[in-house]
Amino acid sequence: MSPLGRLRGIVGPLIGFALLFAFVAWSDPSALSALVAPGNVRTVLVQYAGLMIAVVGMTLVIVSGGIDLSVGSVAALSSVVTALALSRGASPTVAALAGIATGVTFGCLNGLIVTRWRIAPFIATLGTMGIARGLGKWLAQDQTVRVPDEQLGWLDALTTANPQPAWLVLAPSVWIAFLVAIVGAVVLRHTVFGVHVTAIGSSETTARLCGVRVERTKWIVYALSGLCAGIAGTILFARLTVGDPTAAIGFELQVVAAVVIGGASLAGGEGSIGGALCGALLLGFLVQGCNLLGIKNSAQEMLTGVIVVLAVTIDAWRSRR
Amino acid sequence: MTALSMRGVRKRFAATVALAGVDLEVAAGEIHALLGENGAGKSTLMKILAGAITPDAGVISLNGTTYAPRDPIAGRDAGVAMIYQELTLAPHLSVVENIRLAREKTITRADATAALRALGLTNSVNTLVKNLGPGERQIVEIARAIAADARVIVLDEPTSSIGPMEASRVFDAMRRLRDLGRAVIFISHHLDEVRAVAERFTVLRDGASVGTGRIAETSDDALIALMAGRPLGQLFPVRTWAAGGVVLKIDALAGDSLPRDASLELRRGEIFGIAGLIGAGRTELLRTIFGLDAVRAGHVRVGAWSSSTAQPYLNLRHGVGMLSEDRKNEGLAQRLPIATNLLLSSLNRHARHGVVDDRTLARASEPWLARLGIKAASPLRLVSELSGGNQQKVAIARLLAHDVDVMLLDEPTRGIDVGSKAEIYRLLASLASQGKAIVMVSSVATELLGLCDRIAVMHRGVLGAARAADAWTEESIVHAASLGTAKDVA
């Protein structure tokens, strides 16, 4: 791939950022300086750390030619499991691991349905999306699961705006998101596994012919997506400090939008984690920018829709040439 | 009367000259063969004719009037119809709906039916296209051109994916088209087909027309020399069979529906040919051996390893590799770079702790590009940018890069030009002499006879007995392929 090809994914979101900042500056110059103020940037990053993590797993899935609609419900379920574990006296570490394990379990279940039962990923994960959501509500008995503050332990510090020690600058959850993204990007671009994932998304029959273990690879991809959703759910709990089974509704569509804005093709074989990460941040700054300008939520949602369509259209134009 | 005249057509793309001055004249009521190796400029010329690209220079006239289409729709309206290898029919619509598609106002049901009947297609016009055979689909495409009153009709390798019986129906339809006074341009790599239907030919080489004339007055050798720009020498290399021990043994192998019963013993250093009609189960046999399709009965043994529940990756691990007949969809991942395609089955050898990068892959694939004479700007370019012959070499290079001992090759020379074919024959012969064992499925009897040590014919899922190649003739192969019983030639 040419050097330009490597940057391909982030060109779309960068244009988006430029348009966003130009629009904010044009509407209200003081809002722009508020938008890019360090404190505000930190807030956006903390709020969108979960999205950034889920986006990494989703990029792998989409590059492999699949989709994972269950990540929102699974994240909510993970937050409920973490909260329940804490409220039953588990240590923060055990509770966090329980939340993450929940994600991995659902990821493996998705992998099983897709590879063994040969159900289309859209349908398979639509099903597990419902299962995870229902399971979360059932476990939480249709309420939010409250956890006394003193039991939160280090989970409480995960999403703080003023991290200790101070040289961290950003909340630990944000660093976790960056770490996950770097690992994900290396795995996708520079490992045999990553090439196999790309090959499956590009042409599954070719991959099979070349001896790629297609089923096993896909299974791992869905498990990794579940892992990311589990981490996102645990961080969601840390931010809300309650386990909420009705949280993160529509989250999966935000994740898909971010990945697609980042230059991925839903047909598989194409996509970059850097691009997807930029896509996630663009969605975050868009919402924050609108808030600063006093644009209503209804208008924000329409704007997000327009951005998704525009990004994909620009990408399609460029690749056609 | 001249239906189409193209004079001095030139076209360059950035630094590459695609067409350096082409003249082509086709009369009404004539089947004109357009010949040339891959990359000679045939597709560019036809895209210009269709209106998909505009030439840099040159004069084109259609039935005496100047023709300069803005786009393919203008070309179509002026009476030019293109029929590509990949058909453009909607499988879930009926025959008549396909013919009238997007022209419902100008083509009536009666027109569509008349066009089909003129070509001798007797199926109900309400049959869904998905229920037609591949040859019949070609005929529907041709009927569409007639119904739209096209005056110049281009058929680009119409027989590349259909069997001889189906092909003869397509040729029949082409002759009827000629008798209706249409100008037909026929692109094919098969000189026997060209001889069977075309009257005149034009040969392109390196973007220029280098010869035109009457087929009947020109020998095959002369045509090949025009296409290759040099006498080709021996098409098939001289080989002596020095077969070693058995490396692959198949006993009464049966798959889900095909193959039904196949046994063979493949020896080191041997090229084993499998002939048969399309649909006889030859592809399925290779797929079953390789573990892409399920084994229902019988055994496959590779050396000492018995692969009863084989998977492709296990076969590759034991030194068995397969070349797909479907280069476009299965053989190569078209949207991936050349290097990735070439090394996809041997990635782990170029990785350290599972880590690889593009540069390593590019470097590792360069010797293979050089060895097989694959012409590519860079190993990191997309494989889809290569010509058919070069793509096939990449697919074969993948087997070599993996260093397989047993090569299962399904139609290794399909859709590639004469020059590349000769190169692939030489390559396979030299691989066999190095001790590789090769199973080669082909629909071209002459190439099996020219290259293989032993040949067996498949008929309705059953693989017949293998015999030395010189015990077969083209006639006896066709006989066994269509009737299932080997005619005694001794």
C-alpha cells in the first residue's frame, strides 16, 4: 500500500473536522475556542473512550466482511454484570474482569452462530443484541444497579477528569482506549492474523483456497469485538457508577458509523483503525460543538446522519477515480 | 457494405500507450475475428467502440456516418451492442423481461420473442434466466442485441466458460446474426473457434493493427506469429516421463453429488491430465481432494497421510495445493495487492512471531515475479491491475512459494493468451522434471495430449481408467467424454 493509501482512512474524518470547526467558528467564534479548550477536549475524550474501544473491535469485524450489532447491548450487559459483582462484594478487579468476560462470552457466541450455524452476521448479531439486552434487564430486575461509592475502588478513578498522578493529563480510560487502538492497528496491519482477516473480507473463497482457517479466524474476530464491547461496558459503568441495562441503546450504530466514516467498506476487505478512531472522535466533537452552539438534540442527530452519508459519499468518489 | 470503420485510433493513459494506431473494418453480414494477446489493446479498442472511453485520435464511422459516442448509452442508441464474458442478465427476471429491460417502450414482447426465435432458442420466453444454461444465457444476450436493432455486435470471449456443446449453439446464433446482415466482432483466444465461425480477422499487437485477412487463407502458425510478433517455436515442451513414487492416492472417492467414483495414483514427476465435459465433475473432484468439498466415501492419501476429513489448510501443510478455475472470484483476492495474493498461503514463513509488513512481503515476492516473468509496476499494486495471463502466473506462483509437492490445477490456461499459455506449459514441464506431481483438469484436449504423461476422462462423476497420453487421440478423448466408454484406439 502506498503511503497515501495508509492515510486514506483518516482523510474523510479530517475533512469532517475541518468542516465542523469552520462551521462552529462561523456561527460563534468564541464557541470554537471553547470547543478546543484543553478541559473540553478532555471531557469529550472521557465521554467517548468507550466508543473508541468498541470501534476497534468493529473495524476488525467489518474488515472481515461481517458486522456486529450486539456491541451496544453487550456493553450495557457488561456494565450491569460489573455493578452486580461489586454490589455482591467482589473486588473492583474481579468485577471489571467479570464485565469483560461477559463481553468475550457474547463475542464467542456470535462467532459460534456465524461460523458453525452459518447464519449471516447481521441476523446472528441482531439476535444476540436482543438476548444481551434482555439478559441485562433480567439480571438487573429492570432497574439500574446501584453501587455504594466506597466499593468502587480504582474503577472510580478510571474516568475522572483530574487523574492522579497529574502527569497522566488524560483519564486512564482514555489511555486504555488509545492502547487498545494501537494494539488493534498493529494486529490488523502487521500480523498474519490481520492479513488473514483482510483476505477473508476481500474474498472468502480465495482465503479458504489459500489455507486460511476461515472459521477459526472469524470466530476470533467476533470474540475480539466482544472483548472490546466488554471493556467499553466496564468503562461505561465506571463513568455512570451504576449498572444500567437500558444504557447504550443505539450505541452499535454509532460504532458502525464511526468505522464507516473512517473509510471502511461494509463489503469487507477495507478499513483502518486510525480512520475509525478519528470517526469516533468526529462524532464526539460534533455533539460537543452542537452543545456549545446551543443546537438542539434533534438537529444534532440529523447532522450526524448527514455526516455519515457525506463521508461515505466522498470516499466512494475518491475510490472510483 | 462496410458497417463499421475505425481508422488511426489512438489512446494513451498517462504514460502508457494503449492504442498506437488501429485500423479495423467490419462489413455488414460478416463475422470478424479480433485477435491478439492479452494486453494487445483489444479491450481498449472495444471500450472506445462502446463509448465507454474516448479516443485521443482517429476516425470512426458507423454505416457511413461519423460516430463519436459521448457515453455507452449513446453508443447503444447508435446501434453498438457489447456482449461481455460476464453476462449482464438479471437472473430473477424472465427471458423476455431481460430482453426488454430498460427499453420497455421500444421493444415489445413480440419483438423479444421474434428475436429469440430467430436465434433458434425454443424455451418459453417466461423462463427465469437463472434456470437457463450458460450457453442459453449467451443467446439471450444476443437476442437482446437483435431486439434493440444493433448493427454492430461485439462478443468478447463468449465461450470462455461454457462447454463445447453449448458453444456450438452460440456459434449457431452468431451465424444467424450474420445472416440477418449484422456486423459481428468476435474476440476469442481459441483459433479453432475462430476458424469455425469467422470469415475475416484483424490482429492487434502492442496497440496496433498488424494484420488483416481471410481466415481460410491464413494458417494457424501465421496467425500465432502475427499475435506473438515472433514464431512461437514449439507450443508444448518436449518431455520425458521419469515418474517416481506415488505421492497422491485416491480410492473410490465420492463427494456430495459429484464426483461419484474416482480413483487415481499420482506419481512424483508426473503430469496427470483429466479431460471431460463441463459438469462431468472434474472441478468437484479437485475440490474434494483438496478438502474444499466434503468427502462422502472413499479415501485420499497424501504420502503417508490419510486426509479423510481434509481441510485446505491441512492439505497445504502436507504439500498439496490447488489452482482454482475461477481466477476472478476464487483464485485471487482481486482487491488485495499482488504480494499478498502471492504469499497468502505461506505468510507464516515471512513472519516473525506472527508479525509481517508490506515491505517484507514485497521483497519476498519479487523473486517470484522475476522467475515467472510477471510484469508488474510493483508487488504492492492490486492484483486486479494485471492482465489475465499475469494474474494466472501469480496464482501459480503462490503454489510455488508455498513449495507444494502436489499441484491440483483446474483449467490453468483458461482465458489467457497464446504466449502466456506456452510459458505456462514450459513452467509446468520444468516443475514436473523437478519432481512435482501435477493433476491438470482441462477442456482443451490438445493441451492435455501435448503436455500430460497420462490422461483419464471423467464422465458423469466417474473417472475412467488412466492411460498413457500417446494411447489417446483428440477423437478418443471426446468420445470418452461424451459417452463415458473409452473407444479402443489400439
